[in-house]
Amino acid sequence: MFNKNSLFLFLLLISLSAKANFILLPMDETSQKNHLKAYGITYWCLDKQYKASWLLNYRGGSFLLPDSPDIRKECQIRGVSFELLSDAEANQILEEISSPSQNMETVVLEKAPKVAVYTPKGKQPWDDAVTMVLTYAEIPFTPIYDAEVLSDQLLLYDWLHLHHEDFSGQYGKFYGAYRNAPWYIEQKKEAEALAAQLGYAKVSEEKLAVAQKIRDFVIGGGFMFAMCSATDSFDIALAAEGVDICEPMFDGDESDPNYQAKIDYNKSFAFKDFILDRRPDHYEFSDIDMTEKRIIPFEKDYFTLMDFSAKWDVIPSMLCQNHTQLIKGFMGQTTAFERSLLKSSVLVLGENELNEEARYIHGQKGKGFFTFYGGHDPEDYQHRVGDEPTVLDLHPNSPGFRLILNNVLFPAAKKKKQKT
């Protein structure tokens, strides 16, 4: 028989053993009310010096955080679902993940990456999917543009997103449809003034200098993410260094004769053997983009995330974490990438196999990494100039936007030796 003191001690021990020591942010399809803001909670924890782990392939790529009243409160404020775990429950999950029979892995997240978004001044958050989802997830970022890049301010950041830019100096190839539109005329005028202010005779020359600074940022160990036209136009600008590919309506003089033969594919990140589109009134840069080649009806437009070994292929596994492997397709100026034009070093993370197109690709350059994601807005199928902005409150569990946020947390991962 227990006396009263023994009974009290016994109940106290039970109480302590059941005490929550961890918070789990489940990321599976049914348990999480707001997948996007869950990334913001994880970033917030890292920024506050809390420890965090990313449980790859465990319930959709869940996050394991220490238990704290502050973290609980933050989850409640932001509407993020969480579960309380004891030491024993957390250890059981970690043991399951570590089993050689499970395609799972625990990745320690060390620090909150410093995030920059390359975007023109005055752009609204809904003009760019990454700006929009960072704002919604409450992940802090610094907008930068050409002056900051050219003055080497990229050294202050770990992760850089490229807004839907045209690095080739052709103003997005909007000339055919919008050359008389007041916004096009004004943007062209502003770009020319900025180039002159920064000491360049042409916008194409200034954009090349910016692209080269970004290239050096990646080679030096930075993480670069780009969507839509910032993907192929970035590579085109690098490959066309020293070659005038712009027609007179863009830069005031003729392009180089036979400029296609002068393109140096060794200088590009992801693409090879592409053919540039010479038509100034055609809304296309080259044959890299699949937009006009696609024969997929809207209701069947999906792409599939590739399945990687979480224990051996940690990086692509991180970038593909989701609660579904099937992602709704969405269009942009650059919607998807022609697979035959990808360099052998580039890894396809998401594809539409039926259409032989890559939607989501990744690669390494020097000490750094780049990810290219085709399309403009994962929740706006065919975004057009003047369309209403996407309201992410209506899409808090968007798989397409989750891929962007996977990339934001990627630099936070603890570096470890690659398995061989």
C-alpha cells in the first residue's frame, strides 16, 4: 500500500514523464491547417535561437521544435496546427525515421537564413509569387535591385530570389502586345535611366553585369531561386556575354549578325544548345520554354515531384517535401523547361512526363546552389497583366507554394558530409 507521500510522488513522476518537451508541426494533408505559415513559425524559431529539425518524409515533411510557451502562442496567433510530444514520443519518432528501412531523415536546422528578393522598386507583393508567400508566411526579407547588387550587397545575404526579370535587356519581350501601353513605356524609360545612372550605355549591358554578380554570389556559396522569365533570361544573358542579341526597338541599334553562333553555353547555369527567338514582337526568349509547345488541357495540367532517397539524396528530398506528389500546373512567360536542353548536371525535381517537360529543377554552381521553378503563380493558372492578385488566405495549404518555402529553409540545414 502507498502512503500519501508515496502516492503524491508517484503521481508527480507520472505527470513529469507525460510533460511535453517538443512541439511537432505536422505537415501532412489532413493535420495541418496552414502549411505555409508553418514555415514561418519554423523560421521564427530559428531567428529566436531555438533548435529545430526538419523530418523529411515524415508526415509530409514535419518540423520538430522545442516546447515553449512562446512557440505555442505564436502557433495559435498564426493559425498553425501543432502537437505536443513528450521526450519518449519524440524519441520514438526519431528512431522510426532513423531506421534503414524507412525513406526518412532528420535534418537539423541551424540558423535563419538572411533573405533578399531581387525586385524593382515599387512592385506590389502580388506581382511576384515569392514576395507574396514570404509576406504571408511572415518570413522577413529585404528587397534589393540593381544598385545594391552591383555594389556587392549580396554578400549580406544567404538566399536570393529573382523576381520575374528579363536579364536579356528586351523588357520581357512585351513589345508586340504592349509597346503603346503607358506602363511599358514608363518601365522602359525607368530601366534606361537606371542603366545610365549606374554607368552603362545599354540596359542589356547593365543587366548582364547584374547577372554576373548573381553568378558570383552563387559560385561563392549563395543560394539562388528563380521563377518564370528570370530562369531562362538569366542563363541567356550569361551565355550571350559580349554579343548583342537585342533588336533596335530595345537598345537603339542592330543586333550582331548571326548572333546565335556566338552563344557560349559553357557560361549558363542550367541550359544548353538553346535557340534564341529573334522576333522582337514574339513573347518568347528561346526554345527553352515549353509554353507554346504544350498540349495539356487545364484540367489535366499537373506535374509530379520526383521521389528521392531521404537518407542519400538529402538536398533534393528537402526541396521536394510536400503533402502530395502531384502539383497543379500553372503558366507564366516561362512555364516549363524543354528537357532535352538541360545540362547533364541539372537535377529534375518535378516534371510532366507526358509532355516531356521539366517544371522544377536544381543544380550546384561552385560552392552554391540554384533552383529554377517554371510558371508565375502556383494558384493562378494563367496569370495575365492586370489580373486580380492571389489571396493566400484562400490557399493556406498550397502544394505549389510549399515548394518555394522549401527552398527558403534549405540554407538553414546543417551541413554534413555527403554520403558516398
